[in-house]
Amino acid sequence: MRQYQHPDRDNISLTGVLYAFSDPTRLQIVKMLSEKPEITCSEFCLEISKSTQSHHFKVLRETGIMYTRLEGTQHYNSLRRQDLDARFPSLLDAVLNGIT
């Protein structure tokens, strides 16, 4: 079974996080993740192709914003709030407060 790579907390970079936050679709995903502890890929109601959605998930995972765990055929996604708050205090809250 495929396993995803997630950066350690100390390897989450500000430039990577800011890059991930620069896309409106990724901001929408982050907002949805902030509202529930875990969301399966099928629960995201995004009006984009599956491959584009996968790309955005990959960016969010590789920059350390999102964590994906596999259970059977399901992919459960969660926001890495504790890690982000530890690395960049108040950044996530500022971004979430700015999303309309």
C-alpha cells in the first residue's frame, strides 16, 4: 500500500507554507480541514478534476500543512495545526481569518 511522506515539524519551511497558501483552491481545502478533525478525499466538494485535487493535496502534504493517513481504501486528511502553530505562531489563524 502507498505511504505518503510528511515533513518533520522542524522541516516545515515558511516559504513552502506561504507558497501553499498562495492558491485559492488550497486555501479552500485548508478552511475545510480547519472545520473537521479529519476529512476523506471524497468529502471535499471541489469543482476541479480529481487529478488537480490530487495535486493540491500533494502540495499541502509536502509543505507540512496537511497530514494524510490511509485506512483500507480511504485517505483521511487532517490539518497539522499543532505543528504549524509551533513553527509559525498565529500564522494559520491569520490565514483562516482572512479567507472569505
